[in-house]
Amino acid sequence: MSIKLFASDLDGTLLQNGAKFPPNEVYDLVLKLKEKGIIFVAASGRQYHSIRKVFGPVADEIAYVCENGSLVIYEGKILYDCPMDRDLTDEINNLVEQHSEYYAVPSSSRCSYVCDKYHDLATMMREGFNYYIEEVPNIASIDEPIIKFSIYRADGMTDTDELLLKERFGNRATVTPSGITWIDLMHPTVDKKVGLSHLADALGISMTDCMAVGDHYNDYGMLESVGHPVAVLNAQPGILELCKQKTDTVASLMSSLL
């Protein structure tokens, strides 16, 4: 088995049961895999700043597929990013403002934004996910290109929420659940598969030589596209069905490649 890229989702996959950091052994395994010629890829809906905090001592040794594939970074260089249409992000924000249960969290390649009247949400994201957040008077005032527009619902997104957003924006954006309380919207050509593909192309690696592990439906495209897809045991039913190989933890899967 020839593996050159090892891509892992974070929340629910590498980070289970609400953990903020992986087991310490993961840091050593990242370095050991790299010694064997296997680059670890953090593939997450999170922003770059947040992911770097998770990987602390080995943050400079891994590659990043951030914002559900909208931003790809390796060795400090942006290899790919894909901004959304500004008229579309304005329209998404208008819909959010019409639903009191929704909160808008758009992201640029530099940071994520929260309306300053929702300071508690900004604090939760900073403390819970190590996000770099800028609080703004209103979302419409943001002058940076938006690469992902996240919508947060504190009591959890429902199938009705997903259907609403897909019916309204599905022909102009990728609309994907991200955990229980989030739905992410990106440029219509973007998902984790696209981000990982751009990374692999930049490094001259075939997707057949990639292993990916995930748990949720925003991992589906990535898992479907690699030569070695793996689901964690707590994955969503469709992910378990897609992946013949299963693992209890990402650390044990990494160890099996050494």
C-alpha cells in the first residue's frame, strides 16, 4: 500500500467527544509519518488559525485543507483559495437576518467575522475552537473576499434548515452540514475533495496514493475521491456505508502505516 498523503477531518474524527486537542501521541505520529514520506493533512471546516492551534508543536510540519476545501496551505504558502461571489454572500446574509435562530459567521483567508452584537458567540468560538475572530458592526461592512459563509444555530441545524438553504442557494453554492450546529456555504466548485486535489496536484501526488478519514457528510467527497477512504466508528451512516475500512481512532490508523 503506497500512501503519500494522510488526510484527517478534525471535529468528530481526530478530535472526539468535544476534545480541543488530539492525544499527545498524534504529534509524534505526524513526525514519524513524515519521515516515511507521508504528509499529514488537516482537512477541516475550521479556519487556518484554529487548525494551527490544534497542532501546536507540529503545526509547521503538516498541510492544511481549511474552510471545507476553500483554502489550502502548505509550508506557509497559500496553494489555493476560492472566494465566493459578493452578491451571493450578501444574499445569504440577508436570509440569515430574517431568521432569528441563525447567526452569520463568514470567513476570509485571514480570519472569521461575527457581528459585534453577538459577542458571546465570538467568545465561544475563540475559547472553544481557538478561532481568530474580528467583530464587526455588520456583516455587510466586510471588505475582504469571503471564502466560506457559515451559519450557526445554537440548538442544532435541522433537515428543514438544510433543505431551505439548498433550495435557495444550492445551484450557486456548495451547501454542507458541518457538525450538528453549523451549515457551511462555499463557492459551488468547492469541497474538501477539491481542496485535497489541489494539494495533491501541487505536490505531484496521485489521489490514489491518499488516505482520508472522516465522520460527517462534509467529508463525503474527499473520502469518495481517495484511494484509501476510512471512516471512524462513530461516523454518519452514509460515511460508514461508503468506507470499507473503519478505525476506532485516527492515532491507531496512523500507527498502522508505520
